[in-house]
Amino acid sequence: MYKQLPVINSRTLPTPALAGEGKATDKANFSALYDRFAPILLGVITNIIPDKAASVVVLEDAFLAIHAQLDQFQPGKQPLFTWLLHITRNTAIDALRKRRQILPGNLKLSETGEVIRVADPGAPADAQQTALLDAVLFKNCTPQEAALSLNIPVEQAQQQLRLAVQNLRQRSDV
């Protein structure tokens, strides 16, 4: 699932002056820290989240988290790069989880104009679509007869049937 990370040579490892002995709280040290490690960490994020724009946003979030946790860094416990990599990777994985929770396919516009979440985008969106599919496929009704039996306009029934069939096609393609 994840690509193998490139080997990091000794030039990419931090120097104590760059790390500010673990206290890079002033702007110059933090700016140097960003300049030195941002390209490498962006590569790590891009391996997790392929979308470039989203990767840059996650990199920004990672450096905000790094800045907030700078006082927790212990130079004797682990190298600075390992610590930065850990925070960045966790930030990227959290962002990926959030993106997977809110996919455009899981959202539907209700009749009142509100956006609601649909449990399974491949299944019929509601009971009305299920009832329409049952009537047309298993009870040999026309869309007009199915619309009359459900007391809905014919155009709405046709639209709901179209959506249900599209969802079933997408589900069978996967």
C-alpha cells in the first residue's frame, strides 16, 4: 500500500545547530527547519496522499503540529528527522482517514436542499428507490404504474429509477 521511502543519507540528517538543540522556537530556526525538511516530508506525504494540493495542505498541518510539539522533542531519545517523520506520517494518515470518511459519493442532496450522508453509495439511496426497483423489475410494472402505486409524480419516479440503475451499475463495476 505504501511505497518504500528513499534512503536518507547523512546530509539530510539534522545538525544540532539547525535543531536549536531541540528548541527551534524562534522564527529563524523554525524557518531553517522547514527549509531543510519540507521537501523530504512532502515526499512522504505524497506517498500517502497522491493529490498534490491536499499533500501541501497536510504538510502545512504537519508543521503546525511540529511547532506545537517542539518542546516535547528530546534530542537524546531519537534523531530529529525520525521525530519529524513520525509527526508528519501520523498527520497524513489522519488526513487520509478524514478524506475517506467524507467522499462525494456518500453525500446526497435532500428535497429540502440539505446535504445528507448515504450509508452505502452503491445501494439504492432510499426506500422509494427500492420500492420502484421492486415494482419495475419483479412485479412487471411500468414506471408510470409504479409511480401511481407510490403516489409520486411520474417524472420523479423515472429520475429515481435512473439513479437507482446507475448506482447498481457502479456497484457491479466495482
